[in-house]
Amino acid sequence: MKKLKKAYKIEIKPTEEQIIKIQKTIGVSRFIYNFYIAHNKEIYEKEKKFISGMDFSKWLNNEYIPNNEDKQWIKGVSSKATKQAIMNSEKAFKKFFDGEAGFPKFKKKKNQDVKAYFPKNNKTDWTIERHKVKIPTLGWIRLKEFGYIPVKSIVKSGIVSQKADRYYVSILVEEDVEVDNKPYSEGIGVDLGLKDFATCNNGLTKKNINKTKTVKKEEKKLIREQRKLSRKYESLKLRNKKEKGEATRQNIQKQIIKVQKLHQRLSDIRTDYINKIVNELIKQKPSFITVEDLNIKGMMKNRHLAKAVAQQKFYEFRIKLISKANQKGIEIRIVDRWYPSSKICSSCGTHKKDLKLSDRVYKCECGLSINRDLNASINLANAKKYKKA
């Protein structure tokens, strides 16, 4: 038995009163996040210095809010929620300074990418029961799925988010997990790609979910709804009368929700597919699983491949695979991104430097003729140089 931290995300059914509180907290968190970025930008242009999250929080609570009566609504939500928004914004700045990301972007209301942080103020907060959860300041909220989150789990933190007119709770819990270190099968090499999502050295192949009829049908719907939304925006620009303008804005908001629901539907299909692949690999109880350290950032720079790469969710697959493997005591090996797994013959070890991307079959002088991705997965399973995740 060992203690592991595990994250759960589940849809909730809040009341009208709870929805208002959630919306207020999300709205304030978004405002504070954007305000911190704008304030820092302004200060840097004038004084060439950066304001830390701590200094901004002190200035906000001691000077800005008391001296501006029209900003008193900021105090209407938990102070810890606003502090968390400042911390998130500061983290975005640190990533920018370290060269890990671009300059922090303002969060838009229609994107709904802001989460509301609800702190654990006392022992009874974040209590979990089979069909409900007690969230600080919100009280008991019903869960859409019963028994999904273990009742005896110790909650460390939690957030509430909104996506496409639906509400979700994400919590981090600490659980006692039994680790079975006895492997059932040999190690598995997993080659990830765009033609097929995953090819394993044991013959297991998982197709690209984005090429299926289900996903293509949903993407066509999304394109149609996005066009409708675009036309509504153009219509709003042409109208001058206030009465008609207000009606158009309401229609735009309805259309935004339709688009968001389709985005969420596609995201759910892809995430569910990744979860099934991860579970299938873990159930085989291999002694190890080897994956390649893909250069996702570099692949995204190619405008012809960027969309296809983003849809595959390689990073999400890797994170979930590592998390699930740690729970089961399976070793995850990460091979360097420059390792030529596709160009090495898995039979004799010959390095074929002139191999092209269009060559789907690997043919070697030793007589081996094998699928390119299968050859790569065998080489990954046999790789001697790697780092443990």
C-alpha cells in the first residue's frame, strides 16, 4: 500500500443560487487575472520593473479597491479565490520569463477557460458522499455520476469550472493504493503518429480517431455553427438600432453556447479514446512501456500539421499513461526525441538515413520488410538509452 494523489473531474448539478455564486467567482477570477497582466504591462512600460503577485495583492486590497467604490464587487467572493487567480497569472509570467511560453494572454469570457478556486476553510469542507459533494461557500451539490469518487478519499484541493453551459468539479485526493509489482508480459514499445495514433511492438494498433465518421460528422456540424456565429457578428455590426442590437446579442450568446457544446463533444470523444488506449496498455501488465519524447512544439510550427497534431492530444496521452502506470507499479521509459527509431532496422540494426516520410514500409538489405511504425515500436522497446518518467 502507498499513498498517491489522484485527480477526479465530474459534472455537477448546482441550483440557480449556486450557479450565481459560481459565475460571480469565475467572473472575479477572470477580471483579477487580466487586471494583473494589464497592470504589470503598464508598470513595466513606465518604470521598467515587474510587480510580483504578493505586491499586487497588497496594492489591490489596500489601495485600489478602498479608493474605488465601483470595484467593491471584487470583495463579494472568497479572497483566496482572487489570490489563486493572481498566483495563476504570476505563474504565466514566470513561464514567459523562463522562455517556456509566450507573453500571458488575456482570458476571454466566451472561451470559458477560467476556473473558480474554492478553498478548504474547515474540516467539513469538501466532504464527499456517494451522490453529492460539499463545496466551500456553495454547500452540498449533487453529482451527475454516483459512486465515481471514493467516499473515504482525503481531498487536498478543488476547483469548479464551466464549459458549454455545464458545470464541473475537479478535486485532488489522496488515496491508499495497492501496488502490484509482478509483471505479466514483456515490455511494450509505443510509437505515436498521425496515420495511426499508436502502434505497439506486440502487434496492437490503434487507429486515428479523427479519421472516423463520428468525428468527421461532428466537425462538419462545428464548421456550420461557426459560420452561423460569424454571420451573426457581421449582422450586429450592420445594425444601428439598439432594440435590434440587443436581440442580436442574445442570439449570439445562444450560438456561442452551441459552438462550445460541439467543441466539448469533440474533446470528450478524443479524451475517452485516449483513456481506453491507456487502460488497454496498463491491463497487459508489461514490465515497462517505452514512448518517444515527441517535439510537439516543433511539430505545431508546421501549419500543415498543426491541427492534426493538436487533435491527437499526445501530451494528454503521455500524462495519463505515466499517472496510471505509477499506480500499477509499471515503469515508463522516455526515449530521446532524436533517437532514429523509424530509420533503424529492428532485425540487423542498420541505420537507413535516406528514409522518407512517404516510405510506409521499411525495407532493409538484410531482407526485412516491415511496416514503418511497427519497426519503430520494436526499436523503442529495445532501446538501451532512456530516462524514467
